[in-house]
Amino acid sequence: MKEQKSGKILVVDDNEDLLKAAKIFLKRHFGQVDTETNPDLLPILMVNEQYDVILLDMNFTKDVSSGQEGFYWLDRILTLDSSAVVVLITAYGDVNTAVKAIKEGATDFVLKPWENEKLLATLNAALQLRQSKMEVHELRNQNQQLYQDIDRKFKDIIGQSAVMQKVFETIERVAGTDANVLILGENGTGKELIARAIHRHSKRHREAFVGVDLGSITSTLFESELFGHKKGAFTDAKEDRTGRFEQANKGTLFLDEIGNLPLPLQAKLLAALQNREVTRVGSNKPVQINIRLISATNMPINSMIFENTFRQDLLYRINTIEIRLPSLKERLEDIPLLANHFIELYSKKYNKDIRKASEALIKRMQKYHWPGNIRELQHSIERAVIMTNHSVLQPEDLFIQKAIMMEKQEDLVSLDHLNIEDVEKILIRKALHKHNGHITRAAEELGLTRSSLYRRLERYGL
């Protein structure tokens, strides 16, 4: 297999014959060799191409023998690119000139007429030096970014509002402990991000963070998912399986949507937490567990105690510390930060040149109540970035004006002027808003099944 040539070399000399000879020889050893007779073009050449080594003559037509022109252009090159690697050449070289050139930033020095093998060895050494410089530069940039990330403790969570600063303070206080944490907040407020931030700043950060969406686990699969099972324990148990508790051992277990858990399953969860052990389905041997528990819900869990839909003893177990995440309408000052963060994210993803959101759009966004909170904002920005032709997002790009107008109309309009479908849409919206987008609760309040509510949502485009 033919060896891949690498390295970009620029040779600058006013002797065209020398340039031709250099190019013929060097092309056999390097990936790219460019030549130039006029040093005045060096700034342009360096802007258009990033050369690994510049082979620079010290004496041009204005100054045949002193080498001052070479020193001048050496200084210009290093000003344009401080990591540039420059090898100087001259027909009138001596030790003093060579020492001065190296003191002023040259990498090496060769005399005309050169020996090809010696020139090649010098350029190869210079090329290795350039690669080392670039690696150091890249490492320095990476370290700078790491230090910035370290200084910014909660880099994944965007917010400078007073309510978010309180959340950050709470995370700092509780992260280093093993206290169980309950995170409360509407859909889309970032409860999992907070859970991950707590884990990342805890003593268990080197161990696993295991998340479970309890709202999506059926009653029949609950024990298998959380506690694991033995092979043959039930029809589909074709092999032994560890549950989420065991997977999170020594780390953090995040139970999302814990408010959706039926009472019988709450009892099983409480027993596992109290005993600090689980037993796999199909086994009689308990397994000791050591976890830090973080739970989250968008349900009014304290009210559920009085409705006998959530166990008080389980609540005591899971909420040693309680963190309430504000809705987006409670932190309007964070909307510009969030919007421009998502614009930058999706502009890169979809290769679009979009700089920011316009002031008019920001004001419009701050008037909207965002029932889906940050998740809704994120999806709206992503859609806008894909569809817009603007370099700055405008109000018409985000499709929220219609929603704002509908909200106002629903607050003002009399039911006497509406048909049945209009009334139904308003009632569905208000039920969803009341229950923070929770389909089951909204359906129960409306006297519908979940599937019936889903059909209406699809029919009305809600």
C-alpha cells in the first residue's frame, strides 16, 4: 500500500529556478508544496492556507546580502501565526546570522545550495515540531474549556433568575449528602437535569446513575423492572436479569413520575427502601442494595396524601429534601438565555447561520405561558431553526402568536357564542393546563378514557 504523504510546505524565494527544483524534490515527500517569489503576498497566503512549515529566503532583491528582509518577514509570519514553524535559507549564511535567526523565532537554518537529504531531514524535524505545537495548542484549548466547565458548576442547567439561583444553592447543599431528594415541578421543567446535577456533585458521581420512568412501567412488569428476575420466573423470563435497584447499587437511582405509581406498587417500593434489599422475581434470596434515591413528579403529591392516592409513609421516605422547580412563566428573565442557547444548539445541528432571537420575539415569548415549559420552548426553537430563512429569529418563525390569541379568547369569550367543538377544545386545554399536561388526570376530570382524550387531542390538533 502506498504511504500517504502529509505536511503542507510553503517555499518563499525570489529565485524561480530554485523554487522549481525545490518543488520537484519536495513533492515526492510532502502532501502539498506551494512556492512564491514575492514575500509581500505572505499575509494573503497564510490567511488562505495553514502551512506546517515555511521555508523562507533571508535575502530578496531589495537587500541582497544582509538578511534584514528575512528577519522582517520572519517577524511578520510569527505575528500572523505565533505557532508557525519557519526555516530560513540564505547563500550568505554564517553562524552569527543563524544564531540571531533562531533567537528571533526561526526553527532552523539551511544554506544554499542545500543538500537534498539534509534539507529533507531539516523539514521533517520542523514538521514534527509543528505537530507538537498544534497538539499543545489543542490541549491548552481543551484545558481552558474544562476549567470553564468546572467553574460553571451546573453547565447543563441554564438560568440566572432568582428562583433558579435558589435551586442551585439547594443542589450545592444536598449533593454531598446521601439524603433522599424529591423534585417537584411541571412537565418540561428539567427535573431529570436537576437529578443528574445532584448525582454529578455527589460522593457517588463515579458510580451509575440509573433512571426509571415509573409512569411507563405496567403493574405486571414493576417488580421485574425494579427488582429483577430469575430465568424461568415467568413466560418471557429467558435469562436472569438484574433490576434497576441492583444496577444503581453504590450509585444513584432516579425514580421519575413517582406520583403515577398505584398504591399496591407504592407498598412494594416502600418495603425495598426500608429494608435496603430487593428480591428478584422467582428467587427467595434477598440482595442488599446501597443507593441514593432521587424521585420526581409533576403531580400535587402533598394533596394526594389527603386523597389517599399516595402513601404518607412513602412520602416521608423519599422527601428528606424537597426541591420545587419553577415553571417557565415563573422565570421569564431566563427565556432569552434559553432561547439563544437552543438557537445555537440547533443552528449547529442543522448547519444554519442563525445568530439569536430578535427582541420582538423575546417579548412575544415572554407573553406566552408555555404549558410544556422548557421542553416546549426547545421543540419550538428547533422547528423554527429548521423552517426559517432569517439570520435572526423573528416572531413569525415561532408560531406562538396563534396560541397567545387563543388563550386570550378563552379567557374572555362567553360560552353562549361557541359551538360544542369549541367548548370541548377549551375544556380539554384547561384540564391539561390544570394537571400540568398529565393525560390520565385530565381524562379523569373530563370523564373520558385516556384513548378518548388522545383521539380528541389529535382531532383538534392540540
